[in-house]
Amino acid sequence: MPLEIAGPWHRGDRYVRQCCSIVVMLSCLGSCPLLAEDAEDRTLRAMQQMGLTTSAIEYARTRRDLVATDSNQQAKWTQRIMECYAQAAVREAAQATEYWADSQAEYRKFAQEFPSSPRLPWLKWQLARCDFLHAQSALASFLAAPANTQIREEALGLVRAVARLLEELEEDIKRRLPLAARQNALGGAEAPAEELHELSVDGALLLCEALLIRARLYEANSSDRIAAATMVDAQASDVLSRTEQDWQSRQPLRVAQAASWLDLGRAPEALLVLEELAREAPLETTRTRAATLAIAHLSTHQENSRAQSLLTLLPATDPEFELASLQIEISELQSLPEDRREAAMSQILARAKHIGLQFGDYWRNRADALLLGSVATTENTPASSTALQLMAVEVRQLLAAENLADAQAKLVQYRDIESAAGRGGNAIKIASQAAALYARQGQWARAVQVLQPTTQKFSSEPAAAEAHLLVLASLQRLLQASPADPQLARQYEQGLKEQLELWPDAEATQKPLAWSVLWWAGQQRHAELLQLLTARLTRSADAAVVKETLWLWLEQFGVLAQSEQRLAALDALKTAWDGPVDGSRAPSAAHAVSEVRNATSVNVELTRLFASEIARLSTPEEQQQRLRALAKLSVAELSSDWQQLAIALRLLVAVRSQTLNTVAQIADQWQPLGLPAGIRVVLAPPLVDAIDETPAEQHVEWARQLKLAEDWSSELIHHSNTLTQAIGQRLAGWLQGPSSSLEGLTELTEQAPRDANLQMQLAQALAESGEARWQDSSNIARRVIVGTQAGSPLNYAARWRLIRNLQAGGDADKAREAAQLLLATQRIDDPVWQARFESAAK
């Protein structure tokens, strides 16, 4: 339950509620409610401020040992020791965990030794204060790195711990008060009732301060924070109206109320109250807090003269003075001429560094938070150029000092801030700088970790595609060092996919496109590469990119060895192209994609028709159907290379249907070198296979009509793929004579004797070279039949070559018997092969 303040000054009303929250400025972090201080407390505080935290702990321990027989004094010094440990943890982050634990251990030890001590409530309050200081330190760390949600959750947990301890404290006080009230002036088993009342007030104030920390952890300018500020204002007004004017905690409460007004659009009233309290409040901590709140608001709104007047009220040796001075200097940067800004920023960074060195890690975090404080926290608010310039100056200084680690950490810190605020352009730029520094040190994995999530999150930013290249380059370097690492390979593949799918039209995607072809095609994973190219096609809003990708898609399609794979790729292209535009894209981008699809629909349909014809052997009905579909396309409106693809489709159909006169009719329009080189590679195998079905004496004429020139043949012969080289040798045989072809094919088959495709090309060349080589051709065909799967296209081709050799040699009966046996023993699903074998079986 919420705490209640006992005593006549509260008159039974509730003072604070755990659900209240309020916006407070960064300067509120310095507010730490303390019990009344004496000379010993001030001595210890002075030692802590000078950084003598270990000496302060030892001093307090020594003094406690001197009062070992007095439990009340033991309690007082234990409380001071707990405070010393907490202050040490605040100052020295490296040992903070140990110090926080030591502080709690002191409380547990005293409670075990003196379970009936009347001073236990004060130690319980001190335990809660230590958690408060811990939460305050976590808040400072969070404000210095607002993207670190883990720190934020830690701080919220600590605030809850404070509330729980103070609720337990209030219940304990309520149990003790009746007995304390009946005690006479000579004393008794409980502390005086008046002291318990004062402790209850201190507990309520501590809870209020903890709730202010909680509020600071919420998003700025959110409706929740405004609602919380309204609630705190109402609570404060109610309590102030019910308390005496001389109540010692009245002025700190007025400071909290003024802080809520700053967030409720009542800044003029708030500043009047804060300036009054900064000059007249009886407690120095209240004056300091009021002044720093006012300075923070005034400097943010460029009222630096007024802020300077308040600065003089702060003790010059207090770290709050240094922080307030830093904030004013940051504010004044915007009014300085450009030629003085660099020196001023260097001075600001030096002051921030000095604060950390002199006062410890907590104050260093607060200084860092001030440097970051001018960075806007929402996507709708532009980032402060001052904060980013400060970051750039600091990074340059760190690099000049060869302190790469700190420069990298600073860049990552600002990346997180810009990313959390939704400012993708800044986040990508800063992340790229950090990744480049890691790459310079050969820390490729860290470069990927720093940059890739940012490019993914802000993929719509213009700089994202270019920045992502560094991710891919870093992954390549990692793969060079560990080529067998499957996780790295998967990560690299995912990076390539992201590049082509997220930024299909970016100029920066050209290199990753080439890398993708090398990666997947190099591993003979052409089907996966086709999927990736299809994804790029359907996401592109650039007609030129669509056409370029279609050519590449056709090249990879032609490499697929199995007709089932080809048909699956065709279905995938049709489904993706005809399907809806990616719904995750912005309406304008989706509209652009739709417009490009309309503009390139003829190119896509022509690609599908051509791919369908080369996917497998086609029946006369299918051929005529494709020619009719082709006639409906506005091919004349396409560029010359696409017009040549349409002609190539017509020629392939003509050769397969063996209508030489059709080829002659369109020969004048046919310019095979007008096609991309990769498409000529794709077109050559089906053309050669189709010519093989014509009478051998017509092969040279077909080749001449189809303009299978030496340039084309040479291009194929020098290709990296051995089957393509074999096709080139076949063309050379028609152009230069059989001996040239046979020599080259024999050499290829000797290099790869188990390659059935190469063996079949040699068998075809032997068959057309004359009667003397028919037997050699048949022997090869028989070996291929034995070595390939029954029912496969290659197996059918070998059987068909054997039958045709028998027919050519005048052994028609054996040829017919072979065809009949095949038809009787195998089910042939391919209608073209079925028709061929049936014709031979007659």
C-alpha cells in the first residue's frame, strides 16, 4: 500500500502514490534526500567528493569500532558505512556490483546482531536510499545510452525495490508509534515518536524522488508523462495546502511541483518558483536542485544570460556547477560563428572528460547525457546538429590519439540514439563510420554486427544500399578466412538476398548481383539463383532493371539440367509476376512497381514464351500456340535485342518443325549477335538438338540459314562450361568440317569420360560424319543408355540415336524392334518422345 505520513502536519491525508510519475530535467539526478547532516556526515561527504571513497569507508569502519558497546551509535555508523559503499559504487562503475552488495550486507549483518534495535527503521531507510542511488546511477547510464533498454529495465526494477522497502518501513513505523508515544521522557524500547514521524516524512520524500526517476525513464513528450505531471501537480498542491509553512520538506516538494509545470506548459510560473527557491531555500540541496532545473530549461531555450545568473548561486566546487556550466556552453554553441565552433566544442569535450575524471563514473554518465541531450528523441524532430558535431569532433580527437576503441564505442552509442529516434539517415551514416573503423582493424564480424541491423531497419533510406556493401565485403573476408563455416555461408547468402530484394534498383546492387551469380552458379545452385532473380524482378520499380534481370534469369534458366526444374522456375515467375505487389511497401513505391510491371509486361511474356520453348521438347500444338501468343505481343515496340529474342523463338520453332523455308523467310531479320552473349549460350543447345533431328545432309544448310557463324562458335568453345564448349565444337563441325568438331569433342570426352552429355554430343557428331563412324556412334549411345536413368531425356536421346543409326545403316527391322521393345517395357510421359518412338515402331 502507498506510504502515509504520520503526524499532525499531514492531517491523515496521503502524501504520494506509487503510480505517480513526472517529467524531470537531467539536473534532477543530483537530488538525493538525506537525513539531517552533522559534522561527521559532512566530513564523509567531502571525502567522497574528492574521490577518497575507500578512505571514507575505512574511516567510518574505524569510528564504528570505537562505539562497539553502543547499539544506537553502531546503527548510526553502519548507516554511514552503507552510504559510503553506495557513493563508492556510484563513483566507480568497475566495482559497483561489489559495493552495492557490500552495502546490503552491512544492513543484514546489523539486523542479525541487533534484531530489536530501535534504530532499525533508519537502517531500512538507508537500505532504500542505497537502492535509490543505484537507480539514480542506472538512470544516468540510460540517459547517456538511451538505446540500452536493459539499463532502463534495471532502473525500473530498482525503483520498485525502493517503493517496496519504504512501504515496509512505513508499516514498521506504524507498529512502533503507539509504544513510542507512551514512553516518557526518560526513554524506552523505541525511538521517540517525533523522530519516527520525521523518518516517515523522509521516507515519503525518498519515494517521491524514486518515482521521479521512474518518470524520467518514460518516453519524452508522451501522453503518459503529461498525465503523470498533471497527477504530481495535483498531489503536490493538495499536500502543500495541508502542511505548515515551516515544514522542512515543503521546499523540496515545491521544486518537484515546479518541475511538473515545466512539462505542462507552465514554464513562466515554474521558473519564478525555481529562481525563488534557488536563492532563498534554507537547504543547500534544495537551492542546488532548483537552480539546476531552471538552468537546464533556460539553456535549452537559449536564455543563457538568465541561466548564467543562476549559475553563480551554485558552489563552484560542486559537480552540479560543472554540469550546469557544460549545459550553458552547449547552448551557446549555436550562437557562435563557424570559425569559433571547433575550438568551443573541443573545450566542451574537455570539460565533460574532466567531470568524469574528477567526480567519477556517475558524473561522467551525466556529462555524456548532456552531450547527447540536444539530440532529439522522436522521428518528427530533427537531430541537433550541435550534438552530432560534438560527436564528430570527439571522434576525430580520439582517432588522432589512436584511441580506436573509444572512437568506435562513441559512434555505436550515437548510432543507437539516432536509430531509436527513427532518424535512419543519421543512423546509417554513423554505423557505416563505426563499421569502417572495425574493418580497418580486421574486425570483420564486429563490422557486420554494427552495420547490418541498421541497414535492415532503415532499408528505405537512400544510403542503405551503399552501406550494405560493407556488410557483404566484411562477410566475404570472413569467408576467406573460414571457407568451410556453414553459418558464415548462410549469413553471406542472406546478405546477398537482402541486397537484391530490399534495394533491387540501387546502383550499389550491381556488384552484389554479380557476387550472387558467382556464389550460387558456382555451386551449381541455379534454381536458388532463379528464385532470387525472380524476387528482384517482382520488387523492381525500374524498367531497365527488370529487363536486365530478365536476361540474367534466362541465362540461368538455360543452365538448369532437368526439365522439372525449368517448369518449376517458369511457374514461380508467373505466380510472382502476376501476383500482388509487396504490401509492406509504401503506396507510392507499390504504385511505381505496378507501373513498371505494365511497362515491361511484353518483355516478361516474351521471356516466358521463349523459356517455355526451351524448357523441354515441344509438340507441334504447343509450338503453334506459342507462335500465336507471340503474334499478339507488340514486339515491334521493343528494343532490337528483345526483337531478336522473338525472332530466335520463331527460328527455334521452325527448326523443330523442320520448315527450312520459314527460316529463309526471316533470315534477313535475324542478327544473332544482337542478342546478349549469355542468351546465345542458352539458345545454341536447343538449336543444335533441333538440327540433329533433320537429315544429316541438311545440317550445314540449316547452320548457314541460322547464321551459326564462327564468332558464335568461337564464343561457345571458349566458354567455361564444358557442355557449352561441346556445342561450340558442333557448330565448328558444320562450319569447318567434321574433323575439326570430332577432334575437339574427343578431347573434351577424354577430360570428362563420365559426362553423358558430352558423350552424346560426340555420338551425334560421329553419326553425321558418315557411314564409317556410325558404329562408333552406336557404341557410345549404348554406354549412355546403360549409364543413365531410364526414362530420363538423356536416356531417350541415346536410344533414339541408336535407332536412327540402325535406320541409317539399313537395319530397319532392328530399329523397329528396338522401338517396339521400348514402348512395351516403359511408360513414356513425354509426348514428343512418345511420338518419335511410335514412328520408328511402325
